[in-house]
Amino acid sequence: MMHPLLLALLALLAAAGPARAADPDALWKIISQKCVPNEQQDGEPSPCAVVDIKVGYVVLKDRVGATQYLVMPTAKITGIEDPAILAPGAANYFADAWRERHFTIDAAERDLKRDELSLAINSMYGRSQNQLHIHIDCVTPTVKDALGRQIASIGDKWDPFPEPLAGHSYRAMRVDGEALDANPFLLTADGIPGARANMGNETLVVVGATFAGGKPGFVILDTAADPATGNPGSGEELQDHSCALAHS
């Protein structure tokens, strides 16, 4: 018999409609049948913008929005629940995504500030594709403002964020540094009770931040899929694929 939580989550996602009817392996087919072979054979990553064979990731322009890009492994890794992301020596795909944020900045045609940029990965219940993909795009203006109001209270351990974001409760923690050396997957698995055993429920959003004294860093946000509150675990809800911040 299917677990009641899974049944409830599936019912919640069914309400999302036809958008979820697309081929769930479409991204993997683009990576494995087009981008990687084209790079290996011709030195041309198309239709991807980047294929880094050595590090093991690609960058692909998402069809939605002018500024949204995806960072994905060249290996078959289904998503946030895949054991490969927590394996010893696992790649930090969030760090790769942050380094590639220049694609979003270039597409915005404006020098987006650190706190205007975000990375997001959805839970296994809040996604449409079965290939790990991190969304790079602008954060919504309302989330940017909420983080600005609360930035001084965010510590280096997971705590509830004081305000709802996109109508859902999130946890938050800070990480210092110009680059994202800390791995958000490991911070979640090791810092949130029960998360390691249920990573498929989790969704993560990383937003650039500047702390007191001009210290660069990041705010990492986490919430879990919860059918009782209508939360599909889609951190992408905190991103703005129209990138209104680029026009402000």
C-alpha cells in the first residue's frame, strides 16, 4: 500500500495540471544525447551554454524566462533524493551554479547585486524533471526585502525564518564567504533532524547576501514538502523568472 504522505503529495501535484505531463527525462536526454556528445565530438556544447566534462556539469538556458539558467550534472543523478549528492567526495553543484551566475547577469543586461541572485532546487515532489537541476535566476523582490529585514538575525545554524516566504514556512542559516564553498546538501542532511533520511522532501534556495561590515556570504533557505499545508516543496517559488529586479 502506498504511504499516506506520498498519496497526499501526489494528489497535491496532480492539481498542477498539464505542465507536469511533459517527459520527465527531457533534461537528461538533452544532456546525454546532445550537449555532452556535441562537446566531446566537436568542442561545441550546443544546445547547452557550457559542458564541463572535467568537473562534470552543464549549463543550459531554461525555456522559461529571459534570465533563468540550469546547472545539471553530466552523470545521471535524479535529484535531491539521489544518494550520489551525499556520497563521500560528492560534487558541490551549488558552488558550480553560483560560479555560473554570470549567465543570468548577462541576460538581465544589468549588474545584478549579490542579494538579487538565487539558486534553487525543488523537492522530488515539486519538480517535473528526473535529472538534478539547480535553477539560477533572480530572487523575487518580496523575498529580497524579507531577507533584508531579517539579515541581522540569521545565524550559522538552522532556525525558523521569522516571516513566511511565498506563503510557506522556511528555515534559514547563513554561510560566510565570497564563494559557496560549503555544500548546502550536506548542511541540510547534517543540520536538520531527519533530513538525511528524507532528502526527497527537502527543497533548498541559496540567496547571495552581504552581512554586517560588508562581509559577503549567503542565506540558505530550506522547507519540506507538506501536503497538510499545501506545500509541494518547490523552492523555485522564491525565484522571479521575469526578473523584475533587472528592471527596477
